[in-house]
Amino acid sequence: MKYKRTEDLLEQLKKQNIKYDDYLAKNEDSFVVQDLSEYWREVIEKSNMTKVDIINKADIGYTYFYNVIGGKSIPSRDTLVKLFLSMRAGLEECQKALKLYNWSGLYPKNKRDSILIYALAHSLSLYDTEEILEDKGEKIFRTS
């Protein structure tokens, strides 16, 4: 199976004479389907951290964390970024998680997002990232 490019799918959808059911039938293999709990398992395993360490570094509740990784709770955009910073996971992993949860990706033309991109790309800790955010006059994570 060959996945179609996003741009090609978008062009198909914009055509005046397309019927949505036909579009679905033709492109069924191109839709992103990922088990969130499986993605979390992969990312956590790759981090070489225990779940307890991640919870403590991210400063979130145990029950909430397990609900998120188990697919029972949908985390906010900031909570996702906090978790990925806490695991020192890469930018690509974080951007993928944001997409999987239907959040917008981090955008380099947004000042706060550019700081988060920098922090993820350079494996900064959550605390170092919050220092930069505060220093640059941007909202930190813990003020919600």
C-alpha cells in the first residue's frame, strides 16, 4: 500500500465534482490511524525513563497520567508538550503526538512555540524551558 501525499489528498477534496464517499473509498489506506496507548508505550520506552520519573518531572497527577497514556483522557496541548519535555523526547515525537490528538503543531512563527521547538530540539529540561519562557515574557506551563 502506498500512502498518498497530504497535498494530493487536499487537492482531491477541493475538486468540485468529488463525492465524499468516493473520496473515502479511494483513500482509505491513506488515513492516519494510530493507537494512542501504543504510541505512548513506544515513546516512554524510547525515553529510558520510568513512568514515575516522567510523572514527577512533568509535575502532573498519577491518575491523570495513566488516563492519558491509556486513552481515557485527552491532554491539553501544553500538557503534551510538558510530557515530551520531561522525557527529553524529540521535536518530531512531540509534533506527531500533537497531530494524533488533533492539536495544532508547534509553529515557529509563534514566539512561545518557537521557544518550545528550540527546547525540544535541544533536549532542554522542562524547568530550563520554563525559565526561558518566563525570561522572554511568555506564559509558563504551571500557570494554568
